[in-house]
Amino acid sequence: MKQLNLAVLLLFSLGLMAQEPKLDLHNGDVLKCLVQSAENAGWKLIKNYYNSKGKLVLVFTKAGKTKEYVSK
């Protein structure tokens, strides 16, 4: 029973880590903080655009990996 509880807890925590935060990128302070934090961690902003739903999208790259942040 303890192993089952541990497995469920592990899957739940992995699910939480996989969710992307919902950020208000239209707020200048939030946007500035995200860009500065990413750059300090070695990520480079390569693209920003509005998607078909009118949400701001920022795309960062680092060592061949990419991350996208979409405004809420």
C-alpha cells in the first residue's frame, strides 16, 4: 500500500511540474522579469508574436532546447 501511495504522489508531482505557468505577459513588470530571469539562466529570446487567439507568445532557446511562454 505504501508503494502505491508513493507512486501516486510521484505521478501527481510530475504532473504539477509539467504544467506551464499562466503569466500575464501584457503586464510590463511580469514581461520584464521573465525576460531578465531567462537571460540570467542562459536562455535567449528568439521570437515574440501574437498567436491566432491574440495571446502573446515568447520563445526562448538554450543549448538546442526551446521554451514557449503564452500569456493568459
